[in-house]
Amino acid sequence: MTDVSNTPTSSTAPAALVSAGSPEAAALVAHPRGAQPDQPGDRSAFGFEVVRRLDPTADGLGRDGVRHGRAGILHTPHGDIQTPAFVPVATQATMKAMLPEQLVDLGAQCTLANAFHLFERPGEDILDEAGGLAKFMNWNGPTFTDSGGFQVMSLGVGFKKTLAMDVTGLKSDDIIAKGKERLAFVDEDGVTFKSPLNGDIHRFSAEISMGIQHKLGADIMFSFDELTTLMNTRSYQEESVERTYRWAKRCVAEHQRLTAERTGKPYQALFGVVQGANYEDLRRHAAQQIASLDFDGVGIGGAIEKRLLGNTCAWICDEMPELRPRHVLGIAAVDDIFAGVENGGDTFDCVAPARTARNGAIYTRDGRWNVLRTALKHDFRPLEEGCDCYTCTHYSRAYLHHLLKSREMSGCTLATIHNERFFVKLLDDIRASIVGGYFDEFRDETLTRFYANGSRG
Ligand SMILES: [Zn+2]
């Protein structure tokens, strides 16, 4: 089953799977699927096919007990992604402390870069000149960029944890972190903000975000949305959902204009982002709005309370055409990944595995623990027995303990390799369990073992 909901299939549609890092993928960086001289990118080079769906259950969270989880294949101009898949975050067109080659070695299929950071430095024109994000960073495979909305809105509250998942209590539309200056202001047309890099005043809007993302050249882009926090009031969430819809319509129009104008490039897919916080009616309403527009996929975004993550995905998937792929933005707790997959998420990105690795936090099947613990100074076992990553097959806990204590960059590299491999493999194993028909058993076994010692993450 291929996605024919938007465009007719064409002879350029991919026949065989092309994985990141393969010689075929390298060839696609030079000649992406569906790119022809003087022609707009061929939309049929992008598509999604379902390989196997999860069976419905009595407590399935979708309508009539449906479970939206599935294994599939996402085709892009720069190669294919077998889903569900973990998407490592290469914020500045690189993952911190890592080479793209190391991401390929650990099995990553794709990466996600940040439109806001690349707009600030080096500027989208440089990536355009380089031939797009994949070519610029020597990544032979599919790429994503986010819209920049998250970073811009985060400046609005002066702190980065706008997606805090356990917020209860006070509601306020004007919350600002203590001692921080408010750096962003939202109006009907867009957002004005002060650059944290140099203090310059910048403007982001639907059109500006699309212009930047088209020049960055990723295979998958996201529409510019207003991010709210769980602290915002219900009436503000309502206003924000409507504003996000108006911005989404502008994003689609500008995306179509740029696709037609920028000939000779591969087609870039655009995902609409669904907001609505914790409210089922708002999430469903927002999902219907986004489903009504000519997007290629959907981003499940915004503030989601942890206990409602599965429900939120199910509400949104209930309202979406099945063949639009679904990306869950910024989730990487192990139980959240399972809830997201079970309820329809196809791709998942998060910076947490890399960020925590640099502080010594190590993810294993038996939970998350810190390699900086004093006792590990004398521990010459690998980080995780049986792990096939480069770090575990070559280095010991004692060595990583030493490197990170000494603040050596190689310590960050080795710890990041292991954590990224953990999440890439987790999603690969989940995919195999869906295809093999043993998802429920695999979920229960994995979660029991991971959280047995009261582990966080
Ligand atoms: Zn490892």
C-alpha cells in the first residue's frame, strides 16, 4: 500500500529500500529521488506504506478500541526510514561530540536539525549553497528540520522546559522563569524575539519559517505553530489552536509557492503540527483542522502531560488519514516511547539521550544509571553486557568514568554512541515486535525490566 492520497504514483517511486549510509544512499545525496532540472520536486518521491498494524484490544485508546500503532516504511527523496524509528537530533547540523559516520555505524536512519539554530548560524543561505542539509553535513540519508517555533517560543518564557510533563497547580499565561528576561512576543502575524546569540531583534512567521526550511533543504519540515505550555489557561489554548491553524494555512500556501518556484530540487514534505495541550476536544479539533489541509504528515507536538501521552496520540490519529506519517516531537522516556508507538507514532526525536550521556547518564535494558559513580572507577566491564555498540565492544566503564571525570571530549563521544544506539535499537526492536506479532509481550517485558530498580528515563 503506497500513499496515493495526495498524488498519483510515478515511475520515480522507489522500488527497493535504501538505508542511510549505504552506497545507494550516497548516490541519492548527489541525485535525490524526484529532482529534475527546471522542474519542481516530484511529490511522489515522498510517501508512507503500512507493513503491519497492531491488533485492536479491549482497552485500545483509539475509537472503538483501535490501536493506531503500526510498522511501516517512509519513503523520502534521500532514502527510506523503516518505522517506528528513532530520529537522533543533530541540532546544529551535527550531533554534539559525534561524526555523522558514527551515527550511521550505530544504525541511525535519519537525523533532525534545528531551523532556528541554523538560521542564526551559519544562516540558511549557506546550506542552500551547499546543496541542502544532507550534503552540507555529509549525511547520506533522510533529514528533518523543525520549524524553529519551539526555540522561539521557549525564549518567551525564558526557560527551556516548556514541555515539562508533570505540571500541576497554578495556571498563568504570563509565566516567566525567575530571574530571566522575556525574549519573545507572539502576535497574530508571528513572533518577535531577541537573539540569545547576539541580542539582535528577529522576526519569525509562517512565511519566514517556510523560507528558511526550504533553503535548509531537509526531506521533512514542520509547519510553524504556536507552542503553549501546560501552565497556559484553557482560553489561551483555544486562541492558540486557532492561531496555529491560521499559521498552518499560510505555511501550506507558502510551501506550495516555494516548491513551484525552487525548481531542480527534491520535494520537501511538510508536516502540520497539532497543538491543544491536555484537552481532548481541543486536540481532536486541532487534528481535524490539520487533516483538512494539504500536509504530507503530522507532528504531534506541544505540551503533553505524561499520563495522557498515549491518549493524545490516539485522539489525533483518530482524526488523521492513516497514510499520513506521524512524528512525535521531543519524547524519549522509555515508557513514553512505547505509549507513543502503540498509539500511532511513526518517528520520534529527542535530545535527551545525547544530553544526558554528556553528564554520564547511561541507558541500559536494566535502567538508567550514572557512570560517574565512584564505584565504577574500578569496573572494567562494558557499559552494558551484550550491547553491540562501538563503545561497549571496545571500552570499559572505568575508562568512561575517567574520561568524563577529566572532561575529555572523547568521553562525551563514547557515552553518546551508547545512548543513541540504545534508542535506535529500542525502536528497531519494537518494530520487529510489531511485525512479528509480539508487541504486547515485548512492551511488558522491556518496561518491567527497565523500571525494576526505580530507574528514571
Ligand atoms: Zn553500548
